[in-house]
Amino acid sequence: AQSVTQPDIHITVSEGASLELRCNYSYGATPYLFWYVQSPGQGLQLLLKYFSGDTLVQGIKGFEAEFKRSQSSFNLRKPSVHWSDAAEYFCAVYTGGGNKLTFGTGTQLKVEL
Amino acid sequence: DAGVTQSPTHLIKTRGQQVTLRCSPKSGHDTVSWYQQALGQGPQFIFQYYEEEERQRGNFPDRFSGHQFPNYSSELNVNALLLGDSALYLCASSLLGSYEQYFGPGTRLTVT
């Protein structure tokens, strides 16, 4: 069965520092991968997605992610974090047969000023 | 262009009661999915509707049911509420066959 693992429950970084959030997936076929962000009390906003092609994908708000098939990973990165990036981040994999997304448990990002 | 909207924003119910949550999809979208997000967890897929039919269902009991209307809007119904049903319920819309889902702000359900 497909699954998504986000090993880090909480991460704290200083404003201006770089960020990397880890995501590992388990899925038999070619995965379609997503990163979503959720601010407190809000729904999910799509940051970026990977379907095929270039393994380094760019998203909104200066985020990027790299797909590494050999490591079954899709880590999210940002060169310089802003205080407004504090939120919860979810990695998800699309599973065929019904537009179903399987999510990880999320990583809570705290930004220190 | 209106995005996905959900109502109500918050809801408090008592154990054993029934609740109905509503969702209007993004303009042009024909498919609606529902997710349950318990506190501290990622969203869990409940079911998906297309052409007023349930297309796929996650691991949720029959107490959870839904409906889709001809205008593509949708309702999620939960009967015989349990304390464990307390969660944020998210609606997502998409075009059938598209991999991208657009989420609404959610309905926070508290069962006491």
C-alpha cells in the first residue's frame, strides 16, 4: 500500500536560514508527488508538484523540491526562510484509481526571528 | 474566480447526533473529495464524488455518507457522532482525471 513518511514532526529554523523538509514515499508505480502548506486554522495550499521530467521542481513562495527515485524521497527546500513561512507542511502522493491523495503526518515549521 | 468554499466554518455537536457539512467546488471543477484531518495528523481520504456518484471510498464506516448535486456541490453527512469524529473536515475539488486538487478552508467539527 502507498504511504508517505515525514520523519520530522517539528523543525525550528532562524529567519534567513535555509530549510529542508524530508519526505519519503512508498508507492509501486511512478509517483505523482505534492507539497502542501497549511497555516493555522486554514485549508491546504499547493506549493509544488512533481509528475515527470526534471526532478527539481519549482513552486510558489520560493520553494523547490527534488525527486530522487533511488531514495524514494521528495524533499522540500528553501534557501532563505521568512517568518511568514511558519506553518505546517504536508507531503502527499497521488494514487491512481480515483484522484486520491495519501498524506504524511506533517512537519510543523517554527521560524525564530 | 471563487475557490472552494465550505460551510459552516465551525460546528459543535453532541455524541449521537447527526451533522451535514457542505462544499462548493472551484468554478469549472466536477469532482469533489472529502478528507478528515484529526488534530496533529495529515488528512485522511473519506470518499470522492463525480457525476453524483461515489467513485472511491477510504477506510471510513458507513456512518459517513455523502451526496453530490447537479451543480457539483457536495454534502458530507455523519450519523451517530462519536467523540473521535472531532476533526477538521476538508473538501477538495478537481477535474476528473486531473492530479491537482484544490482545498477549501475546512469545517472544524467538535463532538462533545
